[in-house]
Amino acid sequence: MKFAVAFAAVLAVAAAQFSDFDPSRVQYVRPSPSPVPYRVSTVAPQLANINRVVDSDRNANILRYDNDVGPDGSYSYAYDTSNGISAQEQGVPRDFGGNPPLRPVVAQGSFAYTSPEGVPIAISYIADENGFQPSGDSIPTPPPIPAHVLRSLEYIRLNAPSGSGLK
């Protein structure tokens, strides 16, 4: 009984948010009969746009926006904003076979912006069967392993007690 009362209350709240819905005002848009062909762009964001920070992030405007979707599931998009942010990506479904067939989208792209410290940041990436693989100068890398640690690890490997599974 408690469940029925709680369910009725949730249903009433959900219905109340659509009280001003008028189906006669709904406009349907017919899709274009011929889709735009897919174009693969290998152009990364231009670093010249990164230094163009003229507005605050709150007041940023979109200066350019491109979006193409192919009938085969491929897509591409690109945009630039007035505060120096730019991004672009292309994706194509790749058939890996299998039963049922696997057709994940393989994507590649890049984005660029200026950090709060004024440093230009540009990242390129690919996302495929090997996962997300970013690259760029601003991605942190671990420091090299010191020589004494490498020697210690080698000593442990060579002098491990029997039955430890380290050899």
C-alpha cells in the first residue's frame, strides 16, 4: 500500500511539470533527403587561435561550429569560441567482426585552450580498440626511475628466495 501511495505521488509530480504542454505548438522538422558526405580532416586546432582570449569564459561566443553526420554512422565536428577554446573530432565505425558483430566508433581529434596561467594547451587524441590515447606537451609524464632503484629491483629479482615466484 505504501508503494502505491509513493508511486502515485511521483506520478503526480511528474505529470505536473507538463501541465502547460500544448501538442498543437509542436513543430516537426523533416530531415534533409541527402546527407552531407563524410570528410576526414587531419587539421589540428591552430595555436594562433589559442592566444585570442578576448572575453571571459562566462561571456564566450561560438565563432565557428561545423557538424557533419554520415549515413554510415561516421561523424565530424569542430568549433572555435571567442575565449580561445577550439576542438575538432572525427569518428568512423570500424567493423571488428564477431557474433554479434562489433562496430565501435573509432575517433580521433584534438582540442586547444589557454590555461589560467596563460600557457597554450593543445591535446591530440585517438580513441580506438586500444582505448583513449592522448598526446601533447602539457600531459604530465612520470620522472625516470633512478639508477639505484633499478639496481635494487634487479638485485631482488636475482636473489629472490625460492618459491617466491619472482624469478
